[in-house]
Amino acid sequence: MYRTKEYVERSLDEIRAEIDLMARLYPDTQRIFLADGDALNLSKERLVQILQYLYQKFSKIERVSCYAMPKNLLQKTDTELAELRKAGLHMFYVGIESGNDIVLKKVTKGATGKSIVQACNKARKHGYVLSCMIILGLGGKKYSKEHIADTTKVLSEVAPDYVGALTLHLDQSLHEEFMSKYAEPFVFLDDMQVLEELEMLIRDFDPRTPVVFRVNHASNMYSIKGTMPGDREKMLELVRKLKSHPEMLKPKSLRGF
């Protein structure tokens, strides 16, 4: 989604000016997200400077988070991640998208299932909270089973604190680029096939610790939530009900990003 944008790192003075403005407008802010894109691409030194200034300006901060690509987590050394955690960075949002290497390559994710597990475990080792996103339907009809089977394995190995399942939805501006990446016919899944993927994911996802599981993004056809593995059967029962009663699903015109 950022391929039409040039990567530019804003100056520290500009960032501080924006923090000053927000601190005046929202002095009681408790949660802060570092935007835009993958903030972890910044150097450790720059991130520490930003974090220190945030804590100077906001006295009630409870959590600072940012996006993190697997490759950038791996590029940061253990010492750097430890120093960022000490400086007050709490949480990473990691777009796993899929655990299947073929699908990951076709969408040019720049990661493999193995490297995703390594990156997430590296962050967990240093005490970071992890929220991971996957995309239902990303493998299309051809790779559907492999996509979900390998995604389930990756999620089970990582056992992040939060998992969000989105559903593949493309507007016209992204459709042609996405189709060209696959370099082969891509057949989108219909609602029943997406529900079958979701059923497989919930059934086979076996985390070693409790995981908050959400299927409530705007792209999804129905809002489902629970904690794995305790709420597994309750969520499976709901998915099976939706398969039997498609009239309960959100109209396609109301689904989006």
C-alpha cells in the first residue's frame, strides 16, 4: 500500500514540534502509536530520542506501540531491542499475513514462515507485547489450504498476545498490482470458502499461552471474538452457524478497509 510513496525520515525537530502540539491538545493521552508505516526502520538512536521526548511531554503514558516488519525486527540487535524496551516502547503490530512461503513470496512480503517466527520470538524475548495480523483469502482458491495450515503453525509457534484475522479486500487501485504480483490466475474466495478458512484457523490454532483472538476488522463479514484456546468451541459454533445462515453475514457493500 506504500509503493507509490517515497520513504522519508522526518527530522527530529519536526517530530518534536508535532509532539508539542499534541501534548497541548491532548495532555492526558495514555496510549501512543508511532506512525507512519514501519517506524522500527528508524535507527535505535532516533527512536530512543523520540521515546524520551514523548515521556517528557506526556505524563500519563501507559503504552507506546508501532508497526514492525519481520525483517526490521531481525535487523535490530538484541541490545537495540532491549534498549528500546527500556526507553518505553511496549508493543509491536506485526503483519504476518500468511505463514506459507509461496503466498508470502507472491505478495512480496520479504519474509518466510521461519523468519516470521524468529522475528516474533526475538521481540517476545525482550518483553514486547505482540499483536499479529493475518489475511483470510490471501492464498486464493489454489493455495487456500496451504495458506491456512502454515499460518496456523506460525501463529501456534509464536503465540502472540493478540491475533487479528482480516479478509482480503482490494479496491480498484490495488487490484491490478496485487494480481500482477501473483503472476498466475488468482481466484478470490467466496464467503463460504472464507468461512471454511476461518473454521480451520480456529480449529487448529493451538497456542501455548492464552491469545486474544479477533475477527472484527471492517473487511470481515461478521464480528467474532474470544480468547484462544478457551473460547475455541464457542467461536467454532458461531462460524458453523454462519455457514448455515449466510443471511447473517454483513453485506459486501459494507465491507472494506
